[in-house]
Amino acid sequence: MTQLPLDLVRTLLTVVDEGTFDAAAGTLHVTPSAVSQRVKALEQRVGRVLLVRTKPVRPTDSGEVIVRFARQLARLEHDAHASLGMTGSHETTRVSIAVNADSLATWFLPALARVPEELRPCYELRREDEDHTARLLREGLVMAAVTSSPDAVAGCSVRALGRMRYVPVASPAFAARWLGGIGSEVALKDVIAEVPVVAFDRRDDFQDAFVRRLKRGHRASAVRHYVPTSEGFVDAVAAGLGWGMLPEAQAQPLLDDGRLMALARPERSVDVPLFWQQWKLDSPSLTAVAKAVAAAAATALHT
């Protein structure tokens, strides 16, 4: 089996993180030529091209495997130092996690608050759509992710968290203008192609998924307001810019006080299954975070 020299692996990671060979050379206190030679030596050893030499550089598929290995190695090294008492008393443990905006705005942050303080976690959260968080795991940019994919990324474990429910809602004033004041799927179905809609971004398919359930072969109106924050999305719908699919946890208080009205029966809601994927590492901090996330999801999500 071909060995992977750790100095070469760490050099590749530095190049990816810094973006250029020159910047990596400055970080490693060597010449750019030395950095280039180390990367080439690693490529020769594994028999694959590991970097696309663009600016900034980016790892190939094979390079992502090595980068992920390098990050996992750094985490194991940190945990080993901590177990041996070789870290400073005030040193924190950085935990990088990819999480979708709606989870971040509702149930996820309280989950992190459950992690024991003595572990001194320091979180780096990367907001990404749940359909795309697994990509950050594959690239080795995060240690764990809330994702919609049940298929484990190589080197990761996966567990089901539950289903996040989205409900179609609009403000009463919006319904009065576009639906004749009738907050019903029957009224919406008749004019669905003309009714303005709010979407998170151009990848947001929740509104179209609801419309396909309501009227097969159709999608939401081309009149779309893109609001790329979870809280801003709620505010946009409540302000009457358009109708939209809101997480049940965010919509319910506004439904209760009359600021929003439901546009369909509960069975028309759209459920998104969520999963927790993480590196297969014996890391105390990562294990504690996974336990806290699972506990919070059990109470916040549908089974």
C-alpha cells in the first residue's frame, strides 16, 4: 500500500486553503518552488492529478479525498493533544458544520447550546441548502452536515434526524388581493400561474413542489421575489410580497395571531427529510455535538 507522507499531505491542504502556491509558501515558510515540488511528489505517489492549477487552485475529485484526510488528521491530532494535556487551558475545539438556513433559524442553535461547555467548542457554521451540504463534506470543508441525502459521503456516518415540515401561507391582505380573500387551495389552484411567490433563491424548489401537488405539471408563478435569508423570507411573506412555503415552526406563531393564513389543507404540506452526516472520527467534541443535534431534532422535527 502506498504511504502518504504527512508533510506532503499538509502541504496540499495548505495550498487549497490559501488558494495559491505563493500564499501557501508564505504560510509554510518555504519557497513556492518547494511547495510545487511537494505537491508534484504527492501526485506522483498516488498516480493522480490532485489540483487544478487555476487561481485560486481547486482540488480534483482525488484531491478532495486527500484534503478530507488531511483535515481529519488535524482533528485527530488536536484531540490526541487534548487527551494528553498538551493543549493550552484556554484552547478551543473548532467544529465546522454545514446547515441549511431554516434549521439554523429554528431548532439548530438551541441544539448547540446543549453541548457541554467543558469541551470548549468553537463553531464554524456554513449556511448551505440541505440538498448541497453533502458537497461540503465531500470537499472536506466541514466535519458534519445537516443534509437531505441519506447516502453517506465516503468516510462519513449518517443518521436520520426527522422531517422538517413546510406549509403554504400568505398574508390576509395578499389573499384578499389575489385570492378574493379566500385562503384555500381551490382558489389558489385557479390562479396559481399569476400569483406572485417568494423564493429563497434560484435553487429553492419548495414552492414548485407544492404547486405540482396542487396542479400536476405546473409550477409557481414566474413573478418571484428572491429573499435569501430565513428571517427575511418570513418577513417578505408576512409583508404581502407573495405567498411562500414556511417552516411550520416559523409559520405557526404568525398563523395564531392572524398575520398569516394557510393556503391549503395540512396534508398538502411538504416534508423534507433531514439527516446528520459526520466524519467517522472518535472525537469527543464531534460526538457531543451529534448527540445534542439528535436530541434537539427529536423534539423539533416530525418523525
